[in-house]
Amino acid sequence: MKEAQVLGPLFVKGREPTMNDIITTILNHRSIRHFEDKPLTDEQIKTIVLSAQAASTSSYIQAYSIIGVKDQEKKKKLAELAGNQEYVEKNGHFFVFCADLYRHTLIGKEEQKDVTQSIESTEKFMVGLIDASLAAQNAAIAAESLGLGICYIGGIRNNLEEVKKLLKTPDRVIPLFGLAVGYPAKMTEQKPRLSFEHIYHENEYEQSMATYLQQLREYDELISDYYEQRTGGKRKDRWTAQMAKMLENQSRMYMKEFIQKNKLDLR
């Protein structure tokens, strides 16, 4: 595959990155929502999890856990809870990444140290979120490097009470998102990302409102053309319009109460 083809819409003339196999894998990412009916092997699962564990972790705290779901009835239920997303049920393997400070509660008891205030702080909650996210991205890259496809599933947060019951997670463990992994049955196109110049700020945040808005307008044109070509003229969405509509409709507003109920992020 030629380099420009690998990069797809992420390729920006004049800003070609230094390439190697790992970077090619990363830049070739796209979400896969149709998988072959072929389970991952135990060896593949272990490789993906070990890759996740190799990610950086704040102060070596390792504040996350990964639940692999093989049971088809559980996957079917998770698919329903995630908004009837079929690819949550039909994939090679489904991973659920959790922020996890439960083990640290046990450590405090075993070591006879009062760790409760620290564990129930917003900072440690953020550590759990960040640790789990870093681990998940390592897992995603590992899976894609094996020729597999992936799709992140935030929909499991639609009803975390039911997800926790289904996965039997204790207090201080929050299922954050799923990761569907499998053999791609259908490859999707890459969606163009925001421009390098819009995302990357050097030394300080770009404060020119005119420049900022112009970059968004240019991106809207790019996305509109992308949808028009992809749908044969049936869609011509602008990204900013999509985001405004999504953010106008409040979703999962129960989250703060749920997190506090599960004894995390209380102060």
C-alpha cells in the first residue's frame, strides 16, 4: 500500500510524518462495525491485554481493570444497553475497560493505612480514567497491528447500573467504555480529522479568534465534501453543526450521581 493511501484523509501535503510500521498502523486507524463470525484466540486476547498493561500509569498505581466478555448472552445484553449496537454482540471479543480503585481499598486495609480520602478524591478518579484510557489505546494499536479491527463503545455508559450488575463490578470500579475487536468483514473509510494547525499549539494556546473560526470553516467544507462523496449526495453535514446538535441534547446526565454512589470522586 502506498504511503499516501495508508494515511488516507489524515495525510497533509507538506507535513508528511516519518513512517515506520507502528506509525502506519496508527495512521491507518478507522472504526470497524462489521466483524467476521470468528472469535479471537486466547493467545491474541493475552497479547492485547499485555500490550494494554505496558501503557504508562500514573505513579505506578495501575488504577484500571479489563473485563473480557465471551458469554454471548452477556454480549447481547450489553449490546441492548449500549443502544442496540449489533457489533457489541457480534465481534471476535469484547473488552470492557474500567477505572478501578477497589484493589487500592483492599491494599489500604491490608497495610493498615487510611487511604479513603485519597481514593475518594477527584484527582484519583482522574487517574483511573487516564490510566484506563492509556491502556485501552495500547490495546487498540496492538489489535490493529495483528490485522484486527476495533471500535470503541461509549454506549455502555447509557445505563451503568445495569452494566455493573451484569459484570458484577464492586464499589470503586466504574465501567468506562467497551472495545469491540475482531476480523473486519467490511472496511470503512477514514473520517478526516481536524487540521494539524488547529490541534497543535506551540508554546501557548492560539488566541486569534479569526484564525480559529477560519480553521473550523475549512474543516466544515472538508467534512461536508466527505459526506457528499460517501453518500452520493444524500448528506452534506457540517462538523460544527453535528457537534452543536449533539451537545444541545443532554445525555447521561446521571453520571455524577452514579460516580458518587459508587464511592469515587466525592471531594
